[in-house]
Amino acid sequence: MSEIHVLGVLGAGQMGSGIAQVAAAAGYTVKLADANLELASKAKAKIVGGLQKLVEKGKLAAPDAAATGDRIVPVGSIADLADADLVIEAATENLELKLELFRKLDAAVKPEALLASNTSSISITRIAAVTKRPSQVVGMHFFNPVPLMKLVEVIRAIQTADATYETVKTLAAKLNKTAVTAKDSPGFLVNRILMPLLLEAIFTLEQGLGSAEDIDTAAKLGLNHPMGPLELSDFIGLDTVLAIAEVFHREFGDSKYRAPVMLRNYVAAGWLGRKAGRGFYTYEKK
């Protein structure tokens, strides 16, 4: 089982930043990479700002916040991740992009390093196959917002070695996360269960069976869910919901995963949910 000292995170968006924060808080040196140094530096500044707010609210000690921020090193290229013991890729949910990133990571990092993907639906087996270290590739799917959500899905590609799997499970525990293990099948466990619910909720809205508020209230009170399915879709990002639905529909060939026309139209209009200020609900842009 490998020892993890330096952890790389490729992709400094919401998920990547959350992973970087949690890993740094757990004591790891984190190299946070994005397309350029400016983007990575802005992401670190946002993380540090969020930590400062926790200090102001009395939820985090100032020295702990400072130490966490100090452990995050923004970098502007994949080459800068060369000394990482494990790199977690957290880029956009796009197959070709992820395959290209893993080819580049494979060439850049040291031979013994492990590579993980935070993908929510794409085959880890397929990602592993484009590298020269397929036994060292694994899925490590965090949930949004990463600092608050306790779950990590660990996904074994058919090539994943036992040592790789055990190292990542141990890492998850050190990050104060609960790990569940999934075989490599589209959507793994959570999204395989979740997507039919989200899509059916959108169909009920599209067909005028209830308002967005009524559908979400019904789910929250009738199913005891903390968020309604439409609110949750907005939170995830409607473009991400559509991308996952399309992967499922293609891979399984099952009509229950077809995307509603309403969802496709909202994405085409740029109504992507909370991050865009408008989805099934409207939001104030920050």
C-alpha cells in the first residue's frame, strides 16, 4: 500500500476546490492545478476566503484555517504535479477531456503515483486503459459540497490493483469520509439510484402535474429528503444532470434514462441551475 504525502488535484472548480480543502485540512500538502496558474490561484483565494468565514462564525480555529490554506499550492500545469503521490482529477464530466487528461497525467507523474477520477458516471476501466499504469487507476467520487458531504464512492476498474484500492480507502478515512465500494458500472451506486428520480421529477414538471415548489415539497415531506429533486438538480447543475443521463441512456439503452425535452431546452438556454442564476428556480448571482 502506497504512502500519500503530496496530493494533486487537477481541476480547481467547485469539486476540485472542495477536495483540495478537505485534503489540506487533513494535513496533506495539496497541489491544486488548473488550466493556468491564475485560475488555480483564484481557486485557492476562494478556499481561503471560505475558511476565514468559518473562523468568523466560530466554527474553525484561526490557526487551523491558516495551516489549511498554507498547505494548498496552486500550480498552472499538469507538469507541476510530477511529485504527487496521488492525483485526483476533478475536471468537467466529458469523456474525451478526461481521457486526454489521464494520458497527460500518466506521462507527467512519477511511475509509482496513483491516479484517481472524481467522475460521477464515466467508466474508470476506460479511463485506466489509456494509461500505462491501469492497475494504479481508481475512481474516487466525492459529493458536493465536499467539505460537508461524508460520502466517497471508491470505484474499482477491472484493472485496479488491491493495493491501489486499499490506499484510496485509507485516504478516504483520513479525510474523515465514509467510503463505499462500487463496481465499475455507469453512475456507480448513488447516481444510478438518483438519476431516475431527478428525471422523473422533471417529467412531472414538464407534463404540468405540479409546480416546481409542489414537486419538491412533496419529495421533501413525503420521502423525507433534505432537498427536493428539482432543487437538487439546480444545485448539481442541469448540464451535469443531462450529461449523466446521456451516458446512462447510451450505456444501458434503457428509456428510463432518457432526458426530458425541458431539461435539454434549459441547458440549451444556459439555464444551468444555481451556478447560472437560473434553472428550475431563479437565484441571485453572487
